[in-house]
Amino acid sequence: MHKPLTALLLAGLILAGCGWRDSHLNPGNWFGKSHTERVEMTNPEPTNPLVPKKTKKSIFAKPSAADLSLPIAQVTKLEIEPTNTGAIIYVEGVAARQGPYAVELRDISTPEEKADGVLSLSFRVTYPNASTPQGSDFSRTVRAAKTLSKGKLAPIRTIRVVGETNVQVIRRR
């Protein structure tokens, strides 16, 4: 086993060291020389390689799910805590019945409100399909938070959180 391998390596070294510089028998010429080509790159639209391209939907694709969320029954608490990068908005509310999930603060600001420095958020929850008991206020209390960067927070003077029956407002001093 060692003799054929040694003989093959020696033959390769001898052949590579031969004066057959341009010969196809020389292993250095097997892949050819590298060269540079000048090619014009055109990119008609800016793209982000990390975001997948939108494709046409198939006739077998599922339709997008309907929004089943509802405004929370009552907003009970609104606090803003400053951070190094902006602020965190903490909101607490009481749902109409037990079992809410998919809690979110959704931006519902109109362009006129944004121009006046008002950020309006809707406190929304999704309830289970099956009926659930109403229960105590403690068992129906849910919390949500939203972060704002310094850039988004700069023009805002008032933050409103809208529920089904009330609105909590906090203003910058």
C-alpha cells in the first residue's frame, strides 16, 4: 500500500517539476489561469438580501387570518419609564372576561394627531372562542408594553391609550 502511494506521489512531483510548463500533463495547468473580467452590475431596485422576496400566492395558499382582536374593556394604568435608548410604555387594563391573549398596543394615530405631537395607541386583546366566566378584576387584568426609540419619542408630547370604555392620557412636562 505504501509503495504504490509513494510511487504516485513521486511521479506527480516529477511531472509537476518538468519543463512542460504549457503541457496539459502538468497538474498546475489543469484548471487554467485566473483572470479578471469587467462586468457592469445593474440593480434596478434597492433590495435587502436578508428580506425574502415576495412571491405570488398559490391557489392552494391559505388566506390571511382575520383580525379577531377587540379593544380592552378598561385601561386602568399608564406609565412611561425612560431608558438609555428611549422609553418603555407600560399599560395595564381589565378585560371583559377571563382568558384574553395576544395582547398588543397598536398605533392608531392619524396624521393630524402626529403633527400635533400625539401618539394614540389602541390596547387590544383577543378572547378565546369558547365562552369563559367573567371572574374577578384581578383574574382579568392584563399588561402590555411598547418601546419607543429616542428618534420616535422626540416629537411626541402626549400619549393616549384607548380602551373600549375609557382613555388614559399622559403628557410630557
